[in-house]
Amino acid sequence: MRPTRTGAGVLATSAVLACCAVLLASTALAVVAASGVLAFAGALLLVALAPRPSASIRLDTPRTERHDIVTVSVECNPTWTLLRTDLDLGVADTGLTAEPIQMPPGGIRSHLAITLRTHRHGEVIVGPPTLVQTDPFGLCRRTTTSGDGRRLLVRPRIVAVGRLAKTSRIRSSAGGRGTPGDSGDYDALRAYELGDDHRLIHWPNSARTGQILVRRHVASPAREFVILHDTTPAAYASLEDFEEAVDFSASVVTAVTRLGHALRLGTTTSEGVWSWSGGERCTADDIARVFASIQPAEPRRASGPVGTAALRTSVRRALVRSATCTVVTGEPSAQLLQALKDSAFPMRLILVCLGPHRPSDEVVRWAQPRGTAVIDSTDARGAAVQWSMLTEAAR
């Protein structure tokens, strides 16, 4: 138990009045000072004798998407009606927001439904609930922690990336015969066999050799994508800009793997490198688990040549020369641009800058001679549309 600000003010005022009463020999001041002390003592006794409340919470879902609303069910045990009881779910610094909650007067078991708004991705612990009892005059309060916390996994918000071409897959039977409607490149010609589709006949070579020849198709190789996500906090104007960048990266991962393309994901602060082979889809659970570990983090030894070397190592670890590489950032730092330059990155490089500011002249001068495409957008949705247009044009 401890006094509130009002209670502390009453005690301080009573002490000053008591001193004045002694110095001035004033009975009236002494009575006022004693009244303040007695009021605080009564409030303290009332809160101390009241039964401690308890509460338990339950989430309607263990996983959700950023910007979604989560409902928390709270069951509260009764307490004295005279006391005011406030409930705190402990989500002040977790990216969740909730209005101040005042429990109904005691006497019966209460059931509350509280809505939380999610603003940041990652793993969040909701609770344990904290109940604060305050006397009717607001002089003294007692805090009680009850129950257990609940784990909530907030995944990035997935936005539409646009139209991406699917991998060209040529199906063939066990005997090597093409099926009707096959298309794509072929690596050889072979003699016609009974049952082959006549649309696969290669007429020029058949006429030249005097033997009917058909095309033997092979599957077109799957495209490969690489995403390097900048997790340096200084690169982003605000935390919301970082979240928009994460939304973009997660949306690209989802769209690319859904179409059967291979993908590799890395960060500038070396949290890890995740990869999906061709045909392997990235599920919603994968998105939540992988991106939960991608949070703003200062690079190790970020200043000086050692920091640049560490950043260069992270870039080389993530980028692949033969792939379409996308670097997702806010305002790229000079160290990142230098690391990309030193790492001999592939020609197909896309630099995505998310935030309220346009890329600086330094970024434009760096990108132009290298043929690097720069995407400038304030949110993930706009960046996704531009990115899909660029990747389709590069095919």
C-alpha cells in the first residue's frame, strides 16, 4: 500500500499545519491538521481491511495480424463496493493499446470483454493483470498482481503485392512424352512415339532429316529472390515506418513463395538467414515466427571501420548474385551503401526506401551509375505495387 498524490499532499499539508499550530499555538490549525491525518488513516485502514481482488484473462486467439483488434476476456472476483478497482493488463510498452479499465462495483463476479489494438509485430505477453484498489477519497491505493500472462503472436500485415508470373512448369509422363498444352523451352529432339501430341512435332528438323521428331521439354528454372531487411533503427524516421517496411518484406515473402519461387531473407544486423526452396510455401505461422525475431537493433560495433566490415559481412551473407535482390530500408545509411558497393552485388538490385522523406541526393547518385532501381513509398502497399512492376519488367 502507498499513498496517492492526493494522499501525499494531504499528509504534507497536515504536517505543515501541525508545525504552524505549534508555533502559533492555534487550536484551529491543530484541528485541521489532525483531521487530515485521521482522513488518511481511515483511508489506509479501509484499503488494508478490504479483500484483495483477483482476475484471470483469456485471449480469443493466440495469433493475429498487425492492426487487427484482439478481444481479451477478463473474469474478476468481487471486492468491497466502497473501493474503486482499476485493471491494468500491462501492455503499455508492447505495441498494444487499451483504454483505462475500471471494474464494476464489487459484490458479484464480473466478466469483461476488452479490445486491444495491435500496432507492432512480434511476440507480446498480455498480463498478468494488475488490480489497483483506491479508497473513495483517492488518498491511498493497493496494487495486486493476479493470474498469469497470455502469449500473443502478432504477425506483420500482409498487403497485395500485385501480379507476379508463376513458374513455368512442364509436365511430362513417365515415358518422357509431353502432355497437350505444353509450352516453354526444350533441350533436345527425339523420335516420335505413338501417343505423342502432334503439337510437339518439330516440323523443320523433321523435314530435313526425314524422320518425325518431337520436342523434349524441360521445366523452366524457378526464379530466385533475395530480401535484405535493414534493421538499424537510425534508418527509419519512426517505429511505424519500420513496421511498414516489415509489412512489405513479409508480403513479398508470402507472394513469392506462394508462386513456387525460391527466396532468401536476411537482415543487416545478422539475426539470421531464412530460405525457402522452390515450391515451398511460407505459411502464416512461418511469417509470425520468422519476423518476430526481426526487430529494430543496433548493429554490433556499429561505428568506425569495424562496423562497416560487420555490415559488409551481413550483406554478403544475404545477397545472391544470380537472384533478384531487394534491399528494404528507410533512409539508407552511408555504411549500408558502402557495404552494398563493396559486396559486388548483382546487377538486378532494387532499393526500397519506406518513409515520409524522399531518398537523398546521395542515394540517387549512388544508384544511377549501377542501374539500381529505387522505390520510394510512404507505406508497404505502394512499395509492393512498384516492386511487382519492376520485377516483372526485369524478366
